[in-house]
Amino acid sequence: MIIALIAMSVYSTFIGAAKAKTFFNSPLMMVFWIVSFLCCIISFSFIAKTTKSTSISMIFIASILIFAGWFWASKTGHHTQRLIFKNNKYQSGIMLLYQDQVDNVYALNNYDKFTKLPFHVKLEQLTIDYYESEPNSLPMTKEFFADIHIIKDKKIAHSKTIEANKPLHYGGYYFIQSDSGQKQDIPYIILNITSDSGIGLTFGGYIFLCIGLFWQLWFKVLIKAGHRR
């Protein structure tokens, strides 16, 4: 399974981000992840009965959490969430906002469907910094800052100035600046909206994995060495 993951990771680096995303969300990969998840559960059940090693148990629990986090973050996982919780949450999308505009409608990444957030987003102000340029030449954008308000129940529930690598996180979504500009002298921003589903499970899994590996490879060895002395 690990060899297969390494091979698929190498393959994804050669096909580009868009095709890699499609590949890892394909039905074939869904089958692979589900089978891998079931194998982890079966292996953990077997290990739990045959050994009392806390570290090994933590490593298997970590594997289960990581697989569960990946599934919950996938398109199939979001479809499952919509069926179970009757919500309207999708994996990712794009929102266009003009300055002073308040909206909760965004397009899915394939632009064939629009959906709504459970709250509204307002672009309060857009500030664009430019590189120094020669006279009579078009200035090049250096960076831009967007003052964003989250409106819920007709009140400002959250505010943040977002910039490169500093997204806004609210209500189960990340709002990441993608592009900006002006149309008829009205500033606008394009936001990438990404669901945070599965992140907690995945991070929890990696924490368990690190603790389990440290316990198995170093802590137990140090304890044995101390007893020998």
C-alpha cells in the first residue's frame, strides 16, 4: 500500500495539479482508499488482540484517522456530508466580489453549478500596491490586501484583511485571495473558497503517528537502556 502511494505521488507530479486532483478523486482511487481504510481497521483489530504495544496501536489509529480525514475532505466525502447533514457544503469553489458588494453565492470549480454559503461575505475595501514603473508604462501589481467582513444574521460576525498566504477561515471554509483588479473603476477580488472538512482528522492522525513512532523507535529504547544501567 505504501509503495502504491509513493508511485501515485510520483505519477501526480508529472501530470499537473488539475489532472492530479481529478485522478485522486476518481472512482478507482475511491475504491483504493476505502479498501486501504478497511485494511487498517482489520489490522488494528488483529494487533489489538495479539499485542499490548501502545505505540503500535497509536500508529494504526493514526492511519485510520488519516484515511478518514482524506475521505471526509474528498468530493465523495462532501457528497456524504450533504446526504447525512442535509447541508450545502462543497469541496471548493470561486467567488467574485466587487467593493462594497455583499454576497453568498459562489461557483463550483467547473462553473457548471452555483451554490450558497450559510453566511454572506462583503468586500469592504481593496488596496493594491504596485512596483515602481517607468513613466507612461503600465504598473505591475506587487501585492493586494482585501478587507473582508463575514455577515451573519445581519451583523458582522468576523473581519480580516487577507493577503497572499494569509487566508480568512470562518464557518468551515477558507477564503483565499486568487486575483484582483478593477472593472469600470470598481475594484474587485476573486476568492478561492475551500472546505476545511477532514483537516482536524488528518492533523490528529499525524499527531498520533508522530507520538507512536517516537514511542516505538526512541522512547522504548531509552527506557530499556536506562533499565540496563
